[in-house]
Amino acid sequence: MQQATQLKRDSHPTTVATTQLKDIEKTLPLRVLSRDDWEHWTTKGYVIVRQAVPAANVERLVDLLWKFDEKDPNDPSTWYAPQRREHKMKELNNTGMLEIYNHQYLWDNRMEQRIYDAFVDIWDREDLWVTIDRANLNPPKKVKGNPNGFIHWDVDTSIRPLPIGVQAVLSLKKQDGDVGGFQCVPYLFEHFEDWVQTQPDDRDPMHPEMTGQSAVNIDMEQGDLMIFNSLLAHGVRPNHSDGRVRMAQYISMHPAEWDNEVERQERIRLWRDLDHPQRDAFPGDPRDWEKHNATTAELTPLGEKLLGLSRW
């Protein structure tokens, strides 16, 4: 079983562990992933869980996000209001991030058994905490700029041992080549150690040199969850569709840290007070919309454990 201790990052929790996720030897039976899925995960660095949440969950969250963002899905003229707060992580500016974190509908998806079971498969352990993360609503670009978007890592790939972490995105709208969305470079994940030997000592550990590399565009349907290793170079392709928005919820899980009382109490506070994580990557909503328009989410017994309210 994977033993790990969380290493705090601005936006994506990573872990320090003795075994990289791709090298885990399974001790628990697979619950959601197939053997082919597991092989794809360990070699390519990502896996897609089809229909991870019920369609009804997706539709009500979509409606909520339009309301939260004060935009009309039937009136594109409302889709381009300026973002409400600047991101300290500049790459996130104008990417459609929605500073909503603790609404009941977000928690309902986090507590879906199929979502949890997929992460049990990934970590080969049951004692997990869910990340308190946000959502995204990204309309088509008005000005046709770089069609390729960007590629980066969310962790510093110069650190040894390499960071260990998992990220995931739940698609709320169909994602394809026109609407843009997640793209990645599986070759760099599969051949990282060989590739890095060809790079200069002063390489950028957050942005790979893409000469000779090709990004793979990932298609997803509504309700699909894509889980990816934090060591997978990835990014976002711009939305150049004709009148289609891209929408998503970010959900991930990592080993629980019951003994980290400061972190556990902060997680409980965020849930109870409908607040945003106090990190640079999460600027929060200046309107405090959730505090004025929602109530503390009701948690299932599984949800209480995923938050840290109850012990595994």
C-alpha cells in the first residue's frame, strides 16, 4: 500500500512517497478501472473514467455555474464579462476559473461512490481526503490567438525525488477539438528520465521544451472524469468553437492526514464557512456569492471522511 505524507503546494496537493504512482504494485482489487485502464494510467499518465457521475448531477451543476457567474447560457453577449479578481498565477487569468468551492452540488460529485472508488484504485488505499477545488466556465475566444494553447507541469520537475500527486477534471460539457480543453504529452511522461538527460542543466522545470514533441488532445463527454499524474506535462487548448462553452469541475483525492490537525481544521472551516483555500492559486470570489446564496453542504458518511470530519 502506498504510504505518503502530503506536501503543500499552492493549488495541487502532492505527496512525498517511497513509490511513484506509476510503480505501485496493486494490493487492493480494482473497483472502477479495468486492467487496460490501469496499464494506460501507469504508462501514459492519465485515465478517463466514463460517466463518473449521474447526468442529473451534471445538469444541475451546469445551471448553478451559469447563475454563479451571472451569465445567460442563451445570450453570448453576457459571456465575456471581465474576471472579478486577478490571479497571482498569471497563466490562470482569463481561463474561466470560477471561484466556487463548497456548494452542495460540488460536494455531491465529490461524494459519488464511483469517483471515490476510482481514486482508491489510483492510490491503492481507502483513507483519502478530497481536494476543495473549484469549477470552470470557458466561452469561445473572441480573438483567434495561439490555437495550440500551453503545456506545463504543475509541480517542479527538478525536485528529487520527483513529486507525487494526482489531479483530475470532471467534464460538464462535451469536450472535443473545437471546444478545446485538456491536452497532454504522454511521451514525456513515459520517457521522462531519458528525455531529461537530453535537456540543458538550466531547463525550465515547469515548462517542457516542446521541440519535436506532440500534444494529445483529450475528448470527453459530459460526466467523464479524467485523472492525471502530476508529472504529466499538460495544458489547455483555447476554445475556438462556434458558440459552445467548456465547463468543468476540478476534483481530486490524496492520502488523508488525520494527524495534521492544523490542515484538518482548516479544511473543516472552509466547508463550514463556505470559504476558499487560502493559497495564491485561489483568489476567491470578491462577492462572497456562496456565503450569501448557499448553506453548508450536507455530507454523507463518506463525505465526512473525505473532508476529515470523521476518521477513516
